[in-house]
Amino acid sequence: SVGFKLILLSRGESTAMSTIIFLTSSVPSSVKQEKEQDWVKQVLGVKKYVFEEVDGAQDADRRKELWAIAGKTGYPQLFVKTGETVTFAYDYEAMQDANEFNELGEQFGNCQTN
């Protein structure tokens, strides 16, 4: 096992954990959006994922950056940050499906938990 890790590291691969970015809004446009954001936060908490919450209503530059990565607008959205690379993971509907089928690990498998 130690030898395998050394081989991976010698190829420049990182063993760093990834972080979940949760794009939300402190000023939801509807009760539906508020409930969706609450559900996402609850699921992340139950699964013990560590996440960075980004309030798109307060940080327009970061919101625009994340929406550009996702290729769509809206709340809530989830991203995975590994090193300096951020990738889109889920919107609400996709996260619901992944959670229902116990597939959150496909996107969040290398993410920090507490």
C-alpha cells in the first residue's frame, strides 16, 4: 500500500481531498427554492460532508464564475473543488436522484467528511 502511494505521488498525482462548494442564496426567489436549499444542506449534513457555502446573493462575482462553470443559472447548485479546479456536480434535481440511488459518492467520493 505504501509503495503504491509512492508510485502515484511520483507521477505527480495528488492525494489532496476535494471540497464541496454549495451555491445558495440568502434571498431565495420562492418557497420552493428555499426548501430545496434546506434539503441540500440537510443531506450534506447527514452524510457528514464538509462544504463551503457560497451566497450568490452576496457574492455576484463568485456566483457568475460558478454559473459559467455549470453552464446554467439558478440555486441550489453543487460543485467540487480539487486544488484550483472547480467542476459542476449537481443541481437540485440531479442531487435528489443521486441521493435516492445512493450515488452521491460518484461526485463526492474524494470530498472531506467530518
